[in-house]
Amino acid sequence: MGEHHGPVGPDPMRAAALDDAAQALLATWESAREGSTPRLSAAQLSALIVVGKDEGINLRTLAGRLRMILSSASRLCDRLVAAGLVERVPGRVDRREIALFLTPYSRQLLEELRASRLAMLGAVLDRMSPAGRAALVRGLTEFAHAATGQPADAAVRTA
């Protein structure tokens, strides 16, 4: 009997296809990020996305979500504040606790990045067959739900 290797399993062609697809998607993401003005690092963009999804988040929670040590997240946040992308506001309950918020400038920047990424993805999708597009959207939606643990009827929106 053969060993069980999970869904990607022993089929190297399937694994290679998944790897190729992931690389193409990541290349599109990176192309949009690298074309942004100002040019954001991957860590800066990740931080903006986290803050944007959870306005008022504190630095400790941000560090946890970014899987960074607190001092690294603090330096990252310092750079974002200096660039006018994040605001630090004293907490409502505990004034010593600092809440993080996007600035109008960073909101606009994230919207421009989303639009750029969608345009790039749209150009690729336009080259696919209608059946291929439909299957891809269904599959990616299911993948996103499985990866985030969200129920199948939850809306998935990422930057």
C-alpha cells in the first residue's frame, strides 16, 4: 500500500501545477506592490492590511498577527507613522494603550493597490476560457474559506 500524502499527495504534476499557480499569483501581487507610490515593503503592506481590517488594533496584537517580535513591529509602525500611513491614538479605555489607525492617505493607497492588482488579475482572467474562470473563482473561494476557517457563506475580501 502507498503512503497517504494529503490532497497534493503523491501526484508531482498536481504539486507542480499548484506551485506554478501560486507563483503566478504572488508575482501579480508583488508587481502591484512594487508599482505603488510610495513603494511599500512587503512588511509595510502587510501591516497596513492588518490595521485596515482591524482599525484601533494595538501594537502587541499587530505584532502577533504579523508574526513579529514586538520591537520589530514597533519600528515598522514608527516608519509607517513617519510616512503618514498610520496614526497612533491613545486608547479609549487605557490611555497608555496605543490604538493604530490608517490615515486617509494609506486608505487611498490601499484602494489604488487593490485596483491595480484587480486590473492585472483581470487581464490574466480575460485570457482564460469562461469555464476555466468559473472553476478558478469557485476553487479560490473555497480555498480562502478553508485557509481562514470561515464558513462557506462568509464574504472573503483581502487587499
